Amino acid sequence: MTGIDGDTSEDIAEAICLKGGRYLEAQVQGSKQQANDGTLVILAAGDRTLFDDCQSCFKAMGKNSFYLGEVGTASKMNLVLQLMSGVTLAGLAEGMALADRAGLQQKDVLEVLELTGLSCPLIIRKGKAIIEGGFPTNHPLQHMQKDLKLSLNLGDQLEQPLPLTASANEVFKHAKRLGYGDHDTSAVYIRARF
Amino acid sequence: MTGIDGDTSEDIAEAICLKGGRYLEAQVQGSKQQANDGTLVILAAGDRTLFDDCQSCFKAMGKNSFYLGEVGTASKMNLVLQLMSGVTLAGLAEGMALADRAGLQQKDVLEVLELTGLSCPLIIRKGKAIIEGGFPTNHPLQHMQKDLKLSLNLGDQLEQPLPLTASANEVFKHAKRLGYGDHDTSAVYIRARF
Amino acid sequence: MTGIDGDTSEDIAEAICLKGGRYLEAQVQGSKQQANDGTLVILAAGDRTLFDDCQSCFKAMGKNSFYLGEVGTASKMNLVLQLMSGVTLAGLAEGMALADRAGLQQKDVLEVLELTGLSCPLIIRKGKAIIEGGFPTNHPLQHMQKDLKLSLNLGDQLEQPLPLTASANEVFKHAKRLGYGDHDTSAVYIRARF
Amino acid sequence: MTGIDGDTSEDIAEAICLKGGRYLEAQVQGSKQQANDGTLVILAAGDRTLFDDCQSCFKAMGKNSFYLGEVGTASKMNLVLQLMSGVTLAGLAEGMALADRAGLQQKDVLEVLELTGLSCPLIIRKGKAIIEGGFPTNHPLQHMQKDLKLSLNLGDQLEQPLPLTASANEVFKHAKRLGYGDHDTSAVYIRARF
């Protein structure tokens, strides 16, 4: 249940099925908090009967599970969502850095943001982490960078240009280089600010 | 009440105050829908007495108005928020384009996204506009590009690197070049996809 | 003698050496013109005795051959040089596109450029190809994009941020998507201009 | 004779001509070394008779002077060339940083590069400055960043996307933020490497 690319998932599926096994690819979207609350989102693909058999297990982990089709689909869906989260977080970090330089109070930015159409749990949570500055790990920064890299590989295979994702990947990579790979994704702020 | 930069606002303030007038800088965050619903967010800065005098007027437009301090502050706050929205939308467009190329259903992406921490009115609304493909103007794309440009100018003055914003600005500029300046910001998808 | 990454080269070397063979990694820098003139540059790494044995062959191809050390070194050197060429060409294409939009004559740009410190055979040759607009294949665009991708992979392994390379890769990928993969690298101009 | 944008040049021209004066816009391309050698390139536009009258003066400074047409043309030509130089230098810095991380000798990179089509005085000179690490000022980094910014403004006016230039501008801005504004342009390597 870790983020991998669709091709790897297909290779695993083939190996298992050749031995007579059943394979269900499953990806999880959600934070540590959502894991504690049992509100994770499960993205599954592959063997439909195995998906049905896993229902009680999935129910315990999250309220929602999706069966998306053939093996590889769940991984791709996960990468698309990670790409969006990664770009959004890198943008949040830039905005917060600019706010600070411009003499604005970052808590004011967040207070206003909460009243706009951009208000979502991820942005608010990460915005607070940026203000507090501790970056306790909810989702490790290096996992996000790995997912951005896998998204770019998928884009490369499909000849799909992804300039924002490429830019975000470099920024997260730089944060990793600066020693924040094991910190929370919100530590991308360090790279944006300094 | 249109998006301008802080310096321009300060120049206007000076001209008005020299003639004995009072100046209140006011920026609005919100969509056409929020305007209809009277839930716009008003960001004001400058003359505090004028802000107080305008309260009944602001109340009619939006539930929330903020007094942020000296002239220029409201413009800067607005640019920070526009930067975050612009980067997020360009990332949404890239994700939706990649999903389409990868054979995923875009409505599935949005359905899953609604259950994650990234679910916010802006992303859901623009995601639906991308799926429908009509791009009726809620917020003109060229206004977003102008705001991104002003954010970059602010970053330049303050020596604040903004790689994601710079990348988003080029993408919105390209969409404008392709003839989508008067369409909705969600038309940035056209540039991402083709 | 095609562009590959260092890891692949090491895998090949291991396979050959295990069977008792000798392996010399060899990369070539140069254009079709340089191949015709016998002035290619050969970058080699791996088995030193094999390098010495190949001297007469290398001499026929190019005036200069370098022995760089252990297997993988030649591939890495080649990727570093390709990265620089790719970024430079994407910058040339942007400059030529901006010149055209600004009403300048592109041949004037090239004439002035030839007198500056930036004058080099690659830029002059590709600049002329952009002006002529035919893009006959000297070095296929998709090979350049592949090399940029391999450079980014190397950067990823080494946690080295490469924002310009990442940006150039997206631009070349876009040109490939537009159908110019088999054309000359100078066709990246099409993406820059339209 | 400093780098400005075309609009500013036109404003100056108008002010001078209204008072009955003649105006010749003149931009210089070249390094401190070229200035000492009297091999600067002079780009001029505006009053043709004044250009002719200045010939003896221009001859003393450089071997080549170009008359490019109406006021603004010389500034635009200069920005196009600066854009190309800036992107190329940022690419050189990335390549040298990657080489270092990959365990290659930077002097080997430069030695090989000198034999390829990318060999030009600017790259070789700046490459040596990177290896030596002193960055004595030949062309101040902040001037390059200003020119990149002006190029982007020109691109914005003409709706010309310039993703590489935008990326290079952020990198030079970051180097300036790190305190290298007064150092040579080659100090952009510091940002690329750390």
C-alpha cells in the first residue's frame, strides 16, 4: 500500500497471477489524522473478487474505497492526486514566504484563506505547520518527492508536459538536499523561504 | 476594487490625501457565485475611519471584511492569495491532463479528490469546468495572469524567488496567447492538455 | 555508442565481464557534420586495455578521445554536456521567438550574436536552422529529450536540483508531443514560438 | 549605455526630441575584457544622423556597431541576447554542479566542452570562474537578473511565454538573495550547487 508506479504494479500482478494468486493493487489517500479517524480513501484495482473479499478490512480503515479497474489504474490515480497536492503545497509555501517578506502576518493570510474557495483541510493544516515551524512528520517530504518523480515518469511515457510538477519536484528535491527529507511535506517552506 | 500592486495603491493614496481626501484600499476575494450569495471577502487597508464608515456597504457585499493596516497591505494580501490560487489551478489542470492521457476518467479523479484533504470549493468548481469543457467566465484568465505577474514583481522587489509562480505565469500567459484570455481561469487546462 | 545512463552501462559491464569479456563504455559528442569531418569527440570509460586497443578506430572517427575512468563516467560526462546543450538550445529558441514577436529580424540577432562571447558552432548552426525553418535532422529532438530525462534521473539519484534542465525537458517533451520528435533539436523553436 | 527596456528608451527619446534634441539609443554587448580590447559590440537605434556622427567614438570602443532602426530596437535586441546568455549560464552552472556531485572533474568537463560545438568564449570563461570559485566581477550578477526581468516584461507585453527565462530569472534572483548580487554572473553556480 505504498506509492508505486503503474508499471511496477503490473509486473507484481503478473508474477503473482502466474503462480495462481490473486492481486489487488491498493493505494491510500489520506493523512495520519485520517488514518486515526478511519477516514482514509482506498483506491484499488486488479482482481475484483479480491476487492469484494477485502471490503470488511477496507471499511475498518476508511469510509470510502474505490474499485477503479485493471491493475495500474489505482497507482496512476494516486499519482495524479499526489501531483495536485505537491504543486498546491509548493504554491502554499511560496505564498507564505512572499507574505512574510512583504511584512504580512502569516496567520492573517491563513485566516483570510479559510474564508475563500481555496480553504481545504490540507492547505489549512500545512499552513498552520508552516506558521508553527516545527514540521512534525505527518507525511514525509521524501515520499512526496518520490511521488512527484513517478508522476513525471508517467508524463514522460505519455509525452504529457508537466511544467508545474517539474518545478515542484525540483523544489521538493532541494528541500530534501537541505536535510528535510524525513520531515513533513510542509518543510518545503524552508526551501521557499531561504 | 480591482487587483493592483501595493506601490500603485500607495501612489493613489498619496494623491488623494494631498487633496484632503481619505483613501481606503479595498480588494475582493471571491467568485461570481460568492458575489451573488453576498459571501465575498473584503480586504481593506488605509484610512481606518473610512473603513468603519464603509461597514454597512461591506456587509451587503460579504460576510467578512478585514482591516489589514497601512495602504498597500490589502493589495499584497490579495496577491499572495491569487498566487496560491493560480499555482493550485495550474496544478489541477496538469493533473487532469495527465489523468486523461493515462486513461483515467476525470470524473473519477474529482470524485476521489472530494474525499481527500485537497477538497475545496475552488478546485471542485474548476475541476467540473474542465470536465464540462465550456469554460464560461467566472474569473477571467487574463486577470489571473495579471495577478501572477504582479506577484512576481513583488517577489522581484523583495528578492523572493518564486519558481512555481513563475512557471504558472508562463502557462497562463501561453493560454492567453492561445486566445483564452477572456475565458475562465479553468481554460488553463487547454494549455496543459494540448 | 548511444546515450545511456551510468547505471545501465554498469549493468552491461558486469554482464560482459562475468562472461570473461572486456567492456569499454564509449559516448560520442558531435554533430553529423563533425562525423563527416572526422572531428567527433569520443568519451570512453571502463577497460583501459580495450581503450588502448581501440585507438586506431577512434582516430578514424574523431581527433580526440578521452579515457575518463571507471565504467559509468563516460555516460555521466555525456549527460552533463547534453544537459548544457539542451538548456542552451531551449534558451536560443526562446530568444529567437521573442525577437520575432518584438519585430526584430532574426538574422540580425544571429549576426550580432556571432560577434559576442556566446558565438559557438552549435548556436550559430541551430540559429540558422530556426531562421530557415526546415529543421532537417542533424540530431533528433527525441534523443535530446531522452538525454535531458536521463540527466534529471541522475540529478534525482544525487539529490541535485536542476530547475533549468527540468524546464528544458518539459519544453522538448512538448515539441515531441507536437510531432517534432524525429525532426532536428532546433525544432524546439516551434514549441517556443507557438 | 546601460540595459533598459524599449519603452523607457522611447520615453527618453520623446522628451529629448520635444526639446529639439537628437536621441540615439545605444546598448553595449561585451565583457570587461572586450572593453579593454576595444572589441565591444555597439547596438544603436534612433537618430541615424547622430549614429553617423558617433562613428569615430564607436570605433574607439568596438570594432562593430549596428544601426538597428527606430528607438527601442537596440534595447530589445540587447534583451534578447542577454536572455540567451542568462539561460546558457544558468544551464552551465547546473551542469557543473551535477558533474561535481557525480564525481566528475569539472576541469575535464570544460576540456571536453572546448572540443564540442558548444565551445564559446563566454562559456569557457565562466566555466573557469566556476572552477576557480572566486567570482571576481566581470559582469555583475544583479545586472543579469535585471536584464532577465526586463526580458520577461517584454515577453509579458507581447504575450510570449518564456519558461526557461522565467526559471533562469528565479535562479539568479535566488543567488542575489544569497548575497551574490555584486559578484560575477558566474556566481549563479553557488545557487546551483548548494
